[in-house]
Amino acid sequence: MRLSDSIESFIKEMMTQEEPEVELKRNELAEYFNCAPSQINYVLATRFSPDHGYVTESRRGGGGYIRIVRVVRPGAQQILYLLNERIGSSITETEAVRLIIQLREQGLVTENEAAIMAAAVSAQALAVPVTEGIKDAIRAREMRTMLTALSARKRDE
Amino acid sequence: MRLSDSIESFIKEMMTQEEPEVELKRNELAEYFNCAPSQINYVLATRFSPDHGYVTESRRGGGGYIRIVRVVRPGAQQILYLLNERIGSSITETEAVRLIIQLREQGLVTENEAAIMAAAVSAQALAVPVTEGIKDAIRAREMRTMLTALSARKRDE
DNA sequence: TTGAAATGGTCAAAGAAAGTCAGAGTTTTG
DNA sequence: CAAAACTCTGACTTTCTTTGACCATTTCAA
């Protein structure tokens, strides 16, 4: 298993349902996992970014720390956030998938719904002779259209 | 016997009834069969594509892997049938919507799933500067990919 | 007050896989 | 048999991970 994955799991296990927040020491954690301290930053950047639904805060110097907080927004608000902040007029498959995973983790869509959306923006689905630029534009429009359709349905539930 | 056929058999034998999923390392497999790593991609493309009822997923970099999942769900047969019979290499929005409604009526997808699929193939989602012919080709691929992905998972919720 | 110690942050480069694609062989087919 | 279709390979590309050298901030003791 990847080091990054281990560190990710470790941190997530520290966060329970009632305590969506964890504080740790970068050097201690690096020591524990026998890796370079900057590895911790890598994990934070790739697995605990706002895109993943987390915010981090830290302090240097004596008694320094890193605090990670899981952000939970109400469903409609989260979808709006994604719509406005994360999806522009163009989005790559990787970015789109990340958003879909986040929607799933926050319980806003089911496994099946997430699978369908991921399929819709996949390279497989868009394997037609157009430029990458156009494909990314289509991805953005699809995400937008799908999320809008979804939030419309959620309203009258 | 052809190399590709051997690799195909090998992978299929790794998938048992209960475990319709296999994870492998491209380089290791290539090493085992004494061939170029890209040969594995060829086998995946020609024998484990969504059209064949499989979906694949992979990751690059350290600890990378390739995962292959076989479509097993009951009802999958029916979906695959529709996939090959009703969806060619091109489909109009009207036809796609008709198909989605039918899927819904047969209880093969939920309301939400149907809404997402319809959104994905809508004119709005595809409002980019490409010809209608290309759009219909994209619609066909999307329907195909979405339905394959869907039939690859268990019924939940 | 001020410099040393204690932390955490950044970034570039190396390493580890997997992906792509054109072209050379092979096999199948009309 | 010639053309089309299918296999395979190798060079090159892209993505993801890990490390290390150097930087920035905060605390604390002299």
C-alpha cells in the first residue's frame, strides 16, 4: 500500500463522527511513518484539500500544529458551491471525478448515481474526434446540467 | 495460441464467481508473459472494454495498478442487450430519452438515475461548437458507458 | 531585545507506474 | 494474392509519489 494512503487512513480514523476535527504535529507524524515531513504536506494537498471537503490550518514555531477540519455543508449549499466555485466553463476528467467522489462522501448522491456521472464525463464516453479543450468544455456542461437536474429533484423530495 | 488470448484467459481465470474483480500490476503481468507492457493495454482495449461487459480503472505512479471489474448484476444481461441493440454508434437526444424512459419503466434505473442520464445527453450539456453528427456520437458513447458502469455495480440504496 | 531552537511550508527533481500511438509483423478474408 | 484487420513492440508522454534542500514563522531564554 502507498505511504500516502496509509497516512490518509490514519488521519481519517482519528476523525470520528462527533469529532470532525483533528490536530497533529507534522514532525511526529512523519517520524511515526518514517518519512520526510514534507510528505505530510503532500497528503494534505492531495487528500485533504477544500476540493475534498476539508480545510486545514497550522502554526509554526514551538508548539506548532496542523489542524484538519472536515467541512460539512447542507446538500443544496454544497451543490451550489460546486456549481459556482469548482466548475467553470471547462473541467478535466480528473477534477470532475474528484468532485463526484466528494458528492458521494457527503452523501449527496448514491453509489450508482456517482458511477453514472463519472461514466458520463469519462474519456471513454468522449472518445470522439474533437480537441481536449472541447471535451473539457463538454465535461463542465455535463456536470452542470446533471447537478442542476439533481438539485431540482432534491428540492421537491 | 495468441499472446493476447493467453493474457485474456489468465485474467478471466483470476476472476471467480464471488470475486468478479481483479487487480493487477501492468509491469508484473507483462514480465510474466514476457511481453511489452503496452500489450496489456491492447488486451484491455480489445477484450475488456465496456462493450465486452467490463470496466477498468487504473492509477499511475508508485503503487500504481489496473483493476478490472466484470459486469455481473442480474439484469445486466438485459442492459447489455439494450446497449448493443438499441444504441449504435450514434443516437439522437429524442431516441436516447425514449430509451431512458423505457429503462425507468422497466425498473432498471431509479428516477434520479434517469434524470442524470437525460441531463448528460441533453442538448444543453452538449452546447459546444461541434456538428450534430459528433453530438449524436457522443450521446451514443455516453449512454453506453453510463449503462455499462451502472450494470457493473450492485443494487444499493 | 534578540538570537537560537522549534516548527511548519515550498518547490524542484528523482522515481515509479501506467498510457498513447505509430509502425512493423501476422492473420484473415474477399 | 492483395487488402483489410488484427497483434505486438518500443519510444515517448503523463500522472502520481517521495524526498531533500532551503525558507518562514513562532517561541523562549539569555
